[in-house]
Amino acid sequence: MMQQINLYEARPETDIWKNYYPWPQVCTGLLGLLVVITLFLVWEQYRLGSQLAQLQQPFEASRVRLEQLNQQATGKGVNTSLERRVNQLEQEVRDKQATLAVIGMEKMSNFGFSRHLQGLARQPVEGLWLTHIEFFEGGKQIGLEGLTSKPEYVPRLIRNLGAETAFSGTEFDIFQLKQRGNLLVFTVSADREQNK
């Protein structure tokens, strides 16, 4: 009989590094890489957090200052120097409006007398010279004085002025004529208020 001796002993290989080569090394390398990345991200987050805190400090200080100013503005009310300036400007406006009312500018804005002067300029009469022109109350009262070589030139001037829109409806009710040397001095005037 023959006996066989088996010298081979079946032992499982416990060295994982050799059995599954290269996967354990790859996994260990990846795990190490993940640890390094995680540490880097934690450090970066800490660094950015400290920078954010540094940047928020001036912002927070500005916000607190703004709240203080808002409380002062609402607590104090109106700035007295600005209020005085506004009152001063309002008084100036009232004074100017009163001045305009006194000199009749409100009435002149409706009528004006530049149209009257233009009308006089468009109706010259040869041999007649105007020496004094008066407009009151925006052209409602008119006075003309001048010199003429012939008395018939004065009615011609009045008739010519009637063709001007600025003088339409104007009736010259006062007429004076005086001799001065070889010329005649005339005065004519009209009051539109009385003629209505």
C-alpha cells in the first residue's frame, strides 16, 4: 500500500495587496486624495469665512451709522437752516409777485405794449413826430404827444392806428393842439376802460 503524502497545504492567501493588485493601491490613493481635498476645502472655507467677517465689519458699521442718522433725521425734524432758507426764498417770491402786481405786469402779460409800439412804427405819417408815448395798465390807457407841421396829420395818424390790431377799439377822446413857433404841439389820449 502506498500512502501518499500531500505536502501541499491549502492556505488562503491573506495578502490582499497581492491578490487584488492594483485596486487596493488605487483605492488607498483615492482615499488619500479625498482627505487632502477635504482638508483643503475646510481650510479654504475657514479662510473665506474670516475674509467675509473682515468685509462685513465696515458694512455693519455703515449700517449702524445709517440707522443712527435716520433716527436723528426723524427725531430732529426739519433742518432749521434749510427751513429758514426756504422761508426766505418764499418771502422773496411773495415780494416779487407784489412788485409785479404793483407795476401791472399781470395785466401786461395779457395785453403788453410791444404790440402798440410795433403798430406805431408801422404807421408813420410824414410831417408828424412823436415826442412822448405813454402806456398804462398794459395798454388800456394811452397817451401820445408830438409835433406836426400840419394839423390834419394828427387825425391821419389816429385813423392809421385804427388799422392796427393793438389799437382796435381805441377811441382817442382827449385832443389838444398848441402852436409852438412854426410847428404844432399835439396831445391825444385814450382810456379803454371809460370807452367800454
